[in-house]
Amino acid sequence: MADSHVWEPPFTPEQTSGLRAYPKPEEWDDWTEYDAKAWPKKVERHYALVPTICFNCEAACGLLAYVDKETREVRKFVGNPTHPASRGRNCAKGPATINQIKDPERILYPLRRTGERGEGGFERVSWDAALDDIAARIRRAILEERNQEIMYHVGRPGEDGFTERVLAAWGVDGHNSHTNICSSGARTGYAFWMGIDRPAPDFANARFILLLSSHLETGHYFNPHAQRIIEAKMNGAKIAVIDPRLSNTASHANWWMPAWPGSEAAILLAIASILLEEGRYDRRFLEEWVNWQEYLRAEHPKEPLEFERFVALLKETYARYTPEFAERESGIPAQQIREVAREVGLAGSRFSAHIWRSAAAGNLGGWMVARALFFLNVLTGSVGTEGGTMPNAWAKYVPHPPVEPPPVKGWNELTWPREYPLAHNEMSFLLPHFLKEGRGRLEVYFSRVYNPVWTNPDGLTWIEQFKDREKIGLHVCLTPTWSETAQFADYILPMGLAPERHDLFSYETHGDQWIGFRQPVQRAYGERIGEKTEYTWQTNPGEVWEENEFWIELSWRIDPDGSMGIRRNFESPYRPGEKITIEEYYRWIFEHSVPGLPEAAAKEGMTPLQYMRRYSAFVVRQGAYSQHLEPVPEAELHGAQVEAETGRVYTVDPAPRRLDVKPLPAPQATELGRPVGVMVNGKALCGFPTPSGKLEFYSPTLKEWGWGIYAIPTYIPSHVRRQNLAEGQFVLISTFRLPTLVHTRSGNSKWLNEISHGNPVWIHPSDARRLGLRRGALVRVESKTGYFVNRVWITEGMKPGVVACSHHLGRWRVEGTEGSGWTSAVVSLEEQESGKWLMRRKRGVKPFRSGDPDTERIWWEDTGVHQNLIFPVHPDPISGSHAWHQAVTLSKAQEGDALGDIYVDLDKAHAVYKDWLKLAKPAGAQGIRRPRWLLRPLRPVPQAYVLPQDDEQAEEQDA
């Protein structure tokens, strides 16, 4: 493997007059710059440059912290040129990290609630007191066999698997995530094709790029992706963007296709139909890597089992998806659809495509949009190719930890309810409704860098349940900053930001496989100059802990004498019986679990840990393409058998220990053993982790679980289809981001909030004229459960009949409680009558005094409007994803309305939940809760999947 950290710039930087964009790594120990604030004097400052990883979105771009060697102060953050994904280029959120660590309002010490939840009373408490209280409650719950009353709810994890292993060590099926309000729709569409649930587009090498919505300039990996999209464009690639809003990405496209929300699959299937009819498909790839035989046997048993007949049936099946049909559904001209289809065909194996939230997260059946999009990759043979789209797991590496706890034995029905057996992730946004219905309670609930009151739909139902101490016994909020959810916590525990914590992760940003290492800058610098640190909080501001050390310490206190079997999972691999240190944890991983790292480190005279402290990232594999074509390892073929009908290769031998422990689907074992590959052209190849080992055009899983009408890619009309709307209704798009902000964590950045602090409602001029609205006018936006009042922004960058409002703004705090002075409005929140709430803004942002003189220079008032409060939950019956798009009415603000007003009727919100619940098809017919092969973040033992048959069996199952 090539040494990726000998100093060779990974791209050619722009240079003038011999200036360089970055210091070289050999200059990082002592870099000199003039102090800009001392101008016109030339005052030298000497810096140590310490790499870490940004924590302001999930792109995980590299940062270099400039540590003043005289004062030890971090003065700024710039890009790390040795980072393989971001390559020294960062968006606004990276450098703004300096604002967050110096925010005068940040939480620096553990706090305990005084008074009732939501009243805003907190007192400083010691870490020992907090840890002992939390540990005692968890220990008691576990000893009383109430394991499922412990829940960890995470937003952006920013790490790979550490906390899942903590929960497994506790024996708790308590992992909860934000995924079903984010990406589970897209994940479902991809998973039913290839088992793996995320795409990894190789944009830089593509000839044609098809994107759905604004993802690439505002979403996951947007900076590494955006760089490579522009590189492809500079090399001649063409781009099409399907999005009802003219996003930044769409503004760079050759084709902007403002489709009606929910009609995207119709367009994609029309493109597929054209590729088939015009012969612009990869015959060999389809024949070898699609489960067409399984499809013919199941759905056309009288047809000959011949590939030519399969192709003929494909053409017949998709002939109805004409460009004219797609035009009627979407409003996109048929001729434009034909043009894009031919570009897709011409690109062939270099066709790169991506969808993440957008349509997949917005619509009933949104998961099918992702399935239809990947159909184009399959038809063109651009799966896993250079310039195509690969399964993300191929470009991801998760090293084996020192200890991997056994699977948990229980099943938590608060997160994995029977109604949603195919849900791709936990049904997190339904939790308050489940608690309201009495389905269970929580003894200890952790919210970790997550803000469900503000981020989730129907936030007031969350508040209702947070206030009920019978439903949630103890709420522990792990957060670097104040939030709407933190106000309803019993403990607020400050956690470290990007330069104050250790994390290890790997993301699918391009065609290579790499790992990134976030590290606490002050601790790393201290070790560089010979200092020793026991705990990271000793080098962080105040008493800010890093989470990994928190979980180790908490686990040790839950099981103080080791009798519960928890402690052994947190013992040192170097000092048996002693508590593991965070340095030992990563030292062991880098020494034993990352191929090529020890050798690369030795070349530079370093230990593996020193190497990662030095560079913060490592390329594990260059060129991660076509892994389905790799032969099954000889060790896996010992005693193997091949199932004649399917070509699936099975072995009865136990699975070998993996160095790479990234979560993967687990195709079910049979009487022949566990599947390890598939026969293609007489060779045993690795294939895909699906039941068939191939790409599943036909999903037997969907058929078996009652959704046979969707077993092949098809069109599911959305709940906001034009024909479903009442006269005068609009579709409200709330899933787009501002590229300068990301959820709660950017709220304590003064630079970012100065740039972006309002989220007006985008509306087309024709709609504004019809409603008599002028730019900046107040408008009332009304859903089934309430309304909000906001300003309008009139723009031709919006499809007529559709309006949009960014979801990053509308931060608030009730008067008398804490919140960010940069971004949160002060509001009153009153229950006018049972279940009917009115929020009214009392004042927006205003200047205030603090240790930062910039707080007195705040010039803006606007904070945006918290639109999510008026959104009832819309759980898709298959993917489990919340369908964000709302059918709304718009009208001029009424007499007495004011900017920021929000009204919500919780009885109506619960009624909508009940209506959507009726769409589901609960588990039961198969006798198990969920298909065993599908991904699950924290996979329990196989027996946990079995549905109890009666009360006695249910008690045995819970035990």
C-alpha cells in the first residue's frame, strides 16, 4: 500500500509568487506567522499545528489547530492538507470551531436540575455526584431486569460504534438514533437492492452525475463531495439535479429539474424505460449480478428461465413509465427527461448518482425513490466502478476494538415496535407517542448531542412526555451547548467539541477507504512536548469531558466489583484487571486492527498511535472498487457447498475474526451453513450481502412481509401528490439545509449565525401574486395540527405550488431559561387549553455583555421560525421514515399574528399519528419481529427476533 503521508500535496494548490497554501507537516512543530492584530508592527507568533477533525457535520473534514506555543491558546483552525477526504479545503463550519470552543455561554461544568423540568433551574454539581447517581439508577434497573428502560438517543454520532459497544456491554437494547427523521428512507431503498444501505458515489471520475435535491452543498460529506463534483465538471462531466428548489448545487447543473415533490421515482423509471427500450444498458452486468432467475421463478413461473425473456419482461413492465407519464406527474418536460436519459446511457459505467434526504425523506414511499435511482446504476453497470456508485461499506473501515461484547438478549419495543418490522432504523420520532399510549417507560434516558424537542417533528409532544417523571425517570443530556431539549433534563453534562475529544470513524467520501482520528488538541500538544495526561478533561476548558472517558467511567461505576460482567469490557489490554485508559484503547486499535498502519508508522520512526496523533487520518485502501468481484477467501471455502438453484455458496465453518467490524447485513444461514459468496461464471465470488448474494431487482423480503406490490422498483404516489391536495394547498419542503449551519451544534458559533439567521418561506412570484404577498410580508402557514407565522421570500428559484423553509433555524428559549444569545429568541409558551399550545416571540436576538466583546456587536434580531413544531408525525409503513413534506395552506397573516407565532393542537397531532399507524402491517405472520438479515445498529441474539406466542413466553423472552 502506498504511504499516503509522505508530504506530497494530494491536489495542486493555487499558487502565486511562490506562496504555499499550507505549512508542510515537518513544519508543524514550530510554525511562525506575524500577528495580524499587531499590524503595522511585525510581531512573530510561534505555533504548534495539531490536527483534529471537524465536528460540525458528518463530513468529518480535517482541521489543523494553531496552538500558540507561548500561551497554549488555540488561535485558529484551518484545513489539514493531509486529510484524504477534505484535502485541506473546508467550508465555513470548520474554521468556525474557534467560536464554539470560546463561546462565552458554553456549558463548562456538570449541572443538576433544581425545580421542575423546563423551569430553567440548574445548579453546578461534581462529576462524582452525577456519575454515582446515574450509575446507581442504571445498576438497579439492570439488576431488576429492567434493561429496556435504559435508552441512549444520539443525533450525529461522529464516531463508529463506541457507544453501541457500551450498550452491548450493559446488556441493554437501548440504542436510539435520529435516522428515521433523516436518512432511513434512502437507506431502505438501497438496502433492498444491495443489502448495504448507503451509496458511495465516485464523483471525481464520473462522466454524468445525477443528484436529487441540495444534498451535496449542504448535507453529509458535502465538502468532500462538492470538491469532487466540481473536479468532474472541470473534466467535462455533466450534472443534472432534481429538486423543486434552485439549490446551490442545482445552480451549477446542466439540467435543473424542478419536479413536483414525490414524483421523482416517475422520472427515474421513465429514464430506466428509455435505457431499456434504446438498448443503453449493460447486458453482461445485468445477467451476472441481478437476481433475475429468482424473479422469474417467483413471479413468472411459466416463463422460460432465460435472460432474454427477463429483458423482454423488463421492457414490458416499464413501458408504461413513458417520459409523457413522468411529465404529467412531475411537470418536467418529456424532452428534458429524454435528454438526461441519454446522458445516463452515454456515461455507462461512469454514471454517478446520489440521494440522501430530500425526496427519500419527504414522501410516503420515499424509499422507492432511492430504489428507482439505484436501478439506473444497475442498468448501466455503474455499481462499484470507477466513476460510478458503490456500496458505502466498500469505502468504509471500522477497526476491531480491544473487546467486542456479546450481542444483547432483549428487544426494545419502544424503538423497534411490531408495527414496523421493515423499518430501517429505530422509530425514534414515535417515542413520545408510545410513552403517551403507555407502551412502556424509561428509567434513564440519555440525549447525546441531540435535540429532539427542536429537531424532531411534533416537538411539543416531546415536551409533554419530558415533563412526566413517571414516563422518564431520569433525563441525562450530554451536550456541548444549551438547547431546547436540555431545558427538560435532570443532568446537563458538558461534552467536548472537535478539539476536545477522541473519536474514530470512516466515511464514504470518495473511491478510497480511510479512517479519521479526532483528538483533543491541548492533550495531544502536551504529549508532543513530553507532558502526560490521565484524563482529557484535565486539558479541556472547565470540566468538559470527552464522551469515551465518560462511558468508561460510568460503566466501571455501574459494576464496581465486576460481579455484573460489565467491567471486563472496559479493562486494559495491557494491564489485566485495571481500567482501560483512552490512550490504551486507541493504541491497541492502531497496533492491531488497521492494516498497513504499523508499517507506515515504523517508516517514520513512530508508534502507530504517534503516527495518528501526527496526521489524524490514514488511507487503509486505495481504490475500493468492484469488491463484489473479489474471490471468496480460500479459508472460507473449506468444506463449502453450493446451492444448485441459486448458486449461493455456504460453509459450516465458523466465521473468521474480522479486523474490520463495520455493521453489515447478515444473510440468513440455512441447513447448508452460512452464506459466504455466490457462484458467477464458475467462480465463487464475494458478491453482495443480500439473501441472494446478488443485487435484488426482485425483493423476496418485501413479498414475504406483505408488500409484494413493491417487490420490484415501481412508483408510489406520495401523500403530497397534486391529486391528493385540496384546492389552494401547497407542499411545504422543510428538508433543505443552509450550508453554513448544521442542527443544534452550530448555534454557539457567532460567525455562522451572523451569516445565516433567518429562514423565510420561499415562494414563486406567481403564487405570491395570487395571495397578494410582497417580499418580506408575514404569512401564516397552516398544517393539519397548527400554524406558524413567518416572512416570505419571493423567488423564481421555487417551483410554483411548492414552498420551502430551511430546517436549521427557529431556535428559542422560554424567558428565564438558558439558551444561546447568538441564535435563540425569547418566547412565551402557554397551554391555552388542554393540549393546545401557543408560542409567542417576546424578543429576538439582541446585544449582550459577556467575556466576548462581539456579543455587544450583534446587529441582527431575526432567529427564524421553528416550523417543525407544527408537523405531525408521518411514519412510512415500510421504511419507518418520517415523511417530512406537509400539505399546507398559506394566507396573509391575520390580525394579531406576529413573526414567530406558533400554534399547535396536540390532540390533532396524536390523531394524525393514529391515522398513519393504520397504514402499517405489523410483524406476526413469519413468527419473528423483523427479517434477520436486515441491518440493525445494535443486533441482538437470534432468539430475540422470535415473537412471543403468549404471556408466559413473553416473560421468558424478556428474561
